Amino acid sequence: MQTGLEGKIVLITGAAQGIGRATALAFAREGARVCAVDIDADALDSLQSEIHALGVPVNTARADLSSGEGVTAGIDAALRPHQGQLDILVNNVGSGKVRTFDDLSDADWNATLNLNFLSYVRACRHLLPTLRQREKAVIINNASDLARQPEPVPIDYSASKAAVLALTKGLARAEAPKIRVNAVAPGPVWTPFWTKEGGFAETMGKFHKMDPREAVEHELSLRQLPLNRLGTPEEVANVIVFLASDLASFVTSAVWGVDGGSIRSLI
């Protein structure tokens, strides 16, 4: 089947590692022109080399996406070779730690919301004027299964991702029929988001007083995942590419779970 993505200009935030990296490579394999924004310059260089090896144009920009200035500067730098034009926006950047409600200060809440939610708001606000001028423009937001089925921890992360779903639904109605807006809601996916120092696995280990990997396996048992394993970044990227493609031309305002069956509700 033809995706219709060849030659499309795609911008991905948080593109250097994990789901963002897999998504950038998946779009490149479809012949899309990838623009990648991330705070990790070394990982961006590695991604750029890998995409160049596929013979596809790619441009990268280092930026701190937790601030309005960082979002604007990073996007403008990444899109400069395309004179600011864009067909597909993938809001993917995010971070989280396992902390109880009592552990979270106002500064913690602000940091989570600034990166996981307001970066999406700021990217959309900055790019909507351009997307409105394009044919078949698409926005895809990376949320989480925890947006629809929150756990006691991490409550700030769950709240930020629930806000992403509300943003997705609202924009889908506001920008229809010109722009399709959808979200993916991954479950546990083994990426640097989990494995990095201070990430989900390490902080979950401290919370459960277990080795990080043992804590992750314990958490999976609590969630009773039917597929009984963590997902891969590529499995999420495949769904993002589908939603951006002509194959999903009648799909908007949708939340696609890529979660191993973690969500039990009908709605």
C-alpha cells in the first residue's frame, strides 16, 4: 500500500532517541524529508548520519523544548532549509520520573507540564499558520496509556499526558477539515526514557525498593499487560507513520493505543 509520504516535510520533536528516533527513521524510509529537534546534539548527529545513509534529506536542530523560546528557535532552525514549510508535525518530546503526589513541588509540576504539554501547545501555535496552507496537513501528538488510565505514580506525568489528549481533541475539531489531528498513546516502551539515569526504570526501582529492571517487571505484572512485555519504539513509530499517511485519511480526533492491551475500558 502507498502511504503518500514521499517528499513530505516532517518535523519531530524529541527526535534523537527512543520513539522519536524510530519515528524519524520510519518517515525517512517512506521518502519523507525529516526535520529533527532535540536537546541531545550527539544523538542528533548519530540520527542524521543514519538517515543520510538512506539517501533522504534530513535537517536537525538542537533546542531546549521546555521553554517557549527554545521551541520557536528549534523549529525555525530545523525548518530553515524548507523556508519554514511543513506538512506533518509530530509532537513527541517528553520526560518523567516516578514520584508520589506528596513528593511533587510546584517547580516539579511546572517542569513536567512545560516539557510534556506546553511544548506541544507552543509548537502547534507556532506552526498552525503554515500547516493551514498545506494540503493534507497532519499533527500527531505522543501521549500515553497513563493519560487514560492513571496510576498513583507518576501523577504529574499522567496529568500532562491527559492534557495532551484534550489538546488533540480540541484542535482536531478546530482545524477540521483542513488538518487532521490524532494522538498515539503508548504503553511501557523500553527506550532511554526508561533506561537513562534518573528515568522511569531507576526512579521506579527506588519507589519499589527493587533493582530497576526488577521494578519494571513488577510494574508490568501490576498492570496485567495481555502481551506481557514492553513494546519497542518501532512499534509506536509504525502507528505514527500510518496516522500521518493517506492510509488514515478518514482518521482524526482519534487516540490510538500502542500499549500491549493495558487499557481495559471500552471508551
